[in-house]
Amino acid sequence: MSRAARIAIAVLIGLVGAGGVVSAILGGLAWGFALLLVSGAVVAVIKLLESGGPEGAPFRDSD
């Protein structure tokens, strides 16, 4: 998976996490679930960007 694809996926995951917070603020989602969603999103983004992708292979940019 290319670096650009990983960054795009990380941005989408971040938007889902931000949407969970906004939904909780507006009362549509329980705060506990929103915090769980955001913490999962943060972990996923960190793992995705520091590794070579979901497979966990080290990053090698051959582009």
C-alpha cells in the first residue's frame, strides 16, 4: 500500500472519530461509545502511519 493511500485512509479514520465526538456533543451518541470510537481511531491511525499498513510490515517507500 502506498504512503498516499495510507494517509488517505488515516484521514478518513480521523473524520469518523471526529464525527463521533460531534454526534456525542449533539446528543446523538453516548459519550462512552464516542470515546471508544475516538481512541480506536487514534490507535488505528498511529499503527497505519508508522507501519507499512495493516499487515504490520515495515514501511518501504518504493514509489
